[in-house]
Amino acid sequence: MPDALDLKLLARISAGLPLCPRPYAQIGMEIGLNETEVIRRLTALKADGLIKRLGVIVKHRPLGYRANAMIVWNVPDGLIKPLGKHISRFSFVTLCYQRPKHPEWPYNLYCMIHGKDRATVLAQLAQLDNACGLAHFERQILFSRRCFKQRGANYQTQHTKATANG
């Protein structure tokens, strides 16, 4: 069960990490912990399943990346892990993960590629096909049509929810 400092830490990280050389030290100074204790607590919260993952949200459009594609493949379940590891090694792949297949949607391996234009994304996909042997698997290429709001997790406790609901 998280204590009061854990709750302060969760509230602070839900606003994002500070852009500085030692973000955990900065967060610690803000909430009264040292850097080591911040890292220890985050590690424990993750181990306990209260934090699923910590990741970076890159706002790609301001950086000039306007062509974004989610590529989905239907691959044998036994190949998910090795293919996922191989795909994830490419610097242009920003996400790679598994999802369960459904009768109406038979795809189970997903990856996201951000590029400056569609031609770049398609060239990068061709590189993946060649390097990972993906060309013979059924797939869909889903280019983004609009940009959705990007934000991190919002951690709420039962106390926070009760207070918000009156």
C-alpha cells in the first residue's frame, strides 16, 4: 500500500519528468526525498504493479515528424517475442508490442514509425521487412490522420476520487 510520500511522488510524476540532467533528483528536491529514495520508491511501485511502466512521450509533430504509421502484422504467436525484439532495435521504431487477435482483427504484432513524410516511413518499413523477414506476413499500414492529445498517466487514489466526487 502506498504511503503519503508515494502518493506525492505519483502525483508529481503524472505531470511528467523535468527536462534536466537528473530528473529524479529534481523531483526529490520538490517533494522532500533524495534521488536514491525517489528511484527506490518508483522501483517498488513498479514491482508492486501500481506503476505499469515509465516511458517517454515525444511530441513528434513540433519536431517535424508529420507522417506516422502504426503497422500491424498477423504473425504466429511463437514469433512475437523474437520479431518484437528485432523490430525494437531499429531507431525509427518508437513502439513495438503484442496485442491479442480477434476474429474481426487478426493482427497481434504492432509497431509505430514516425517519419518526416510518408515516403520515409515506407522506406523504413521496407528496411524492417528485409531485416526481419516480415514481408510475407499479412499486415496493415495505418497512417495517422490527426494528432491526439499526448499525456502521461494520471494517478488517483481512492481518497482523491472520493474528494473529486463530492
